Amino acid sequence: MIPTFQDYLNVAPIIIVSATALLEIVFQIIFKGFKKYVNIFSILGLLISIYFAIINFDKVSMSFSNMVFSGKYASFFEILFCIIGILTILQSSTIQKYYSINKIEYNVLILISIVGMMVMSAGADLISIFIGLEIMSICFYVLAGFARNQIIANEASLKYFLLGAFATGFLLYGIALIYGTVGTTNIIKIAQHYPIALSLDLHLLGLILLLIGLAFKVALVPFHMWQPDVYEGAITNVSGLMASGGKTAAFASFLLIFSIPLAAGNNNLIEIVSVLAALSMIVGNIFGLVQQNIKRMLAYSSIAHTGYILVGIIATNNFGNHGALFYLVVYSITSVGAFGVASILENEFGKNLNINDYSGLSQKNKFLAFAMSVFMFSLIGIPPFAGFVGKYYLFAAAIQRDLTWLVILGVLTSIVSLYYYLRLIVYMYFRDPENQNNIIVTNDFKIAISFSTIVVILFGIYPSSLFSVIRYIFNIY
Amino acid sequence: MIPLNYYLLFAAFLFSVGVVGVLIRRNAIIVFMCIELMLNSVNLTFIAFSAFMGNAIGQMFVFFVMTVAAAEAAVGLAIIIALFRNKKTINIDQINLLKW
């Protein structure tokens, strides 16, 4: 089938972001002074992409011979990824000072990884999900090692690359077996073979291999080993992008692929996924307790949060899907902000990341200390902040589906996590500063952090504003 | 005609060789070669299914897998070179700055 103009219009957000990235490569050669305007140019591209995503929001359709969805679910994630991209680029404005890196390449890689995320969340076919995953992952492998003079960065990059490629092998083998049993890779056509296909051992094996591949990408225990290392070794802003965008994209495709087989009620599959969720909550929160490095602490907290989101996805009822989407939005904005604060305090690669360096932050810079405490409270799930509403929905969904043991575990591990989140706040507010390095907060950075803080507080007080959008998204399914 | 099972078992065997290689070899380049072996065994599975079902999607998928494998090889070897410049080794056991 020849693609029509409407097909291109449907995927306009994806095309615009890729075009922005490619134009930046060309402009770098043509215009000598382009470096100064590269941030504005990228943000402009992302804003135009948001505009087209909003235009497409109402009409759900499939383009390019049923390869990609557009509208509602896809548009929702496209907008979210563009916002994450804008925040990351704003927060990276000081990056040039500390690393001898090519800023234009950095922006190009961030934009292309966002293209990958968009394709993943819009994929209607396992082929497009796989391609999106790889576009995103390959950019992340490079970005993880972007401070290439640092051995830690090289090491993080190599670990991420080897484990990521290993996981890709499992993912592909899973897709191959699914294709072999149902004869198609289109998600909707596969769904038509359920629940008969689920009784085939080979199909179930394929789904489990696919689950392993995706579990590596979202870092579910026991496939999480790379995550703390990579987050520590990568540039802090890149870690923020991986924790928010990378994870959200993987969960978006997880929902697309697994919501139907999980809803079909195959007990083996539900048991396996529940065990993964339980292990993630336990291991993430308990290992988080002993971390002294703020980036590693956030990495373990991120592992724990994948567990919480998975609880909502296993439930596969309305509550669970709405809660998962809400939590993905809140969690990604929060973690971009938390990594952003960490990046502004880090005045040299790998320095000032210890928890002791945060002591007395409220005396040095009230704004940063306040923002960081809002993010931490939201990650714990304390009522006025958005994290609480998200967790409430996820756990309520699991109770509806009779998964009470998961909920009890989730609540208990949340209490455990209180220790390491609150420890940071205690250090910031109730200790005297240990060193007197001055913190330079640029205007770009202030805008990004204020935006994240306001979003976290706003969605905590008026969650219905976001829930009405999410409810609208799931109306068609 | 050779039955489908033979192809699938052979591909599964190759895949297992790849997985075991990744887990036990310590040289980053050989680990990477084992990963490529896994991807190629997946290609074999796709083509076998595709030929036996008379359905072209599997063969189309193989092209995408090969493209991605090539891109991954380019990035992966570059990462290994960057590490070698700083560390003078590509033995995975000695790459252990980041832990816990």
C-alpha cells in the first residue's frame, strides 16, 4: 500500500522531531555560530511536535499499513516525551562547563532517543516497537558514555551496551516464537488469536522471552543489575532522561503488548509478572537504604517504582491502567527534576554527589532545597503531592483484582523507603553546610525545575485534571 | 523436505550457545560476537517460520534485525575502543569501578 498524506500527518510529531535532529547536524556544518542557538532550536522543534500531537489527539487511526497508532494513547505519550525532552535540554544548559563535549551532538542524540520513545509508544506492530526500542537504546548507549574521557562513563556505557544487546536477543527470540505461533506480528491481529493462542506452550514461551527483554529495559529485578551502575556513570541529565523517558517508553509498549494477554487471565503469566513486581519493590527499596551516592539512590528508587507501576498493570482493570498512566507521568516529571537538582549541585564530573554534600542545602539555596523536598515527598507518596494519588490508584486497582499480597508488600516497602528519602531532607534542612562551594543556578534551569515542582504539586491537589484526559484516552478500547 | 522442527531446534541450539558464551566468556569482543550469534539464530527462526507458513512478514523482520545488528555493532565497537583508550583492557572482570 502506498502511504497517503494522511499517514504522514498522523505521525507528524515523530517526523518533526527527527527532522529537527537531522537539521541540527546539517546546520552545525553550514552555520559557524549555531552552537549558541542549538538549545532554542531543539526546544522549538519539540514544541511544534507537541502542537501536532495535540491536533492529532482526537482521532485514533493506524497508518503505514497498520504499523503505527496515532491519536489518544500515542499522542498522550508523544506530548509527555516532548515535555521530558524540553526539561532535559533546559537542564543541560550548564553541561558544557564541565565536560569537553560537543553540545550539538548531545542535543541530536537526545532528540533521536525521543523519536525512539515515540515510536515505541505508538507501535501497533511488534516490528515498529522493536525498531523504536533500538533507536532509543542505541542513543542511550552513546549518551551513557558521553563524557568519554572518564573511565566510569566508558564502563557504564559498555555495561549498558552489553546487557542491552543481550536483552535485545531475548526480546527478538520472543517475537520470533510469537510470530511462529500466530503468523503475524500485528498486536491487534495477535489479540484476535487469544485466548486460544495462550494455551500453546510455544506462544507462552515467546511471551515470557519478550517479557524478559522488556524487563531488562525497564529494569525489573532480577534484570536490574545494570541500572545503578549506568545511572552513576552517565552524565546526570542523561540519567534523568533514562529514568523518565526510557522507562516510560518501555512501559508504554509493555502496556500495548501485555495488557491483552494479562487480561485473558493466564495464571502462569500473571504469577510470573507479580513475582517480578514484588521482587522489584523489595530489592529496590532495601538496597536504596544503604546508598551514599545520590544517583545510585535514585536508581534504586527507580527500580522500586517500576515495581509499583507493574502492580497497576497486572491488575488490567480501568483503575490499574489509569493509575499506571498517571503514575508514569508523575514519576517521569519527578525523576527528571530530582536528577536535575543533582546535576546542578555536581560542579565537576562525579563530584558532590554524596549525600553529605547535600547537608545545609536549605541555607545555601532555598529554591533547590524546596524543589528537592517536593520531589522526595512525591516519591514517598505523601498526600498533598502527586505521587500519593498515583500510588493510591495503583494499589486500589490491585485490590479490585484480588492481588492483596502485592498491595501489602507495596505499602510495607513504601514505609521502608521513607528512611532514605527523608534522610536526604533531614540532611538538607537540619544540618549545617559542610563545604562552601557556590551553586550557580541558571535561568533555564529555574524554569525547568519550577515547572516540574508545579506539576507535581498541581497534580497532587487536582488529580482529576489529568485523570479526565486519561479516562478519555481509554474510552475507545 | 527437511521438517520445521529441525530448523527450530538448530536455531534454539545456536541461541543457547550465544547465551552461554555471553555468560562465561570474559573478553568484551567475544561477548559481543556471542550476542550477534543470538541475533542470527533469531533470524534463522524467523526465516524457518516464514518459509513454512508462506508468509513474508518473518523475512521482512529479518532485514530489520540485520540493520539493527549492524548499527549496534558500530556503536558497540566504538564504545569498546573508547574504553580501551582509557583502561588498556577489555577484560570484563577488570572493568569493576562501579559496584553496589
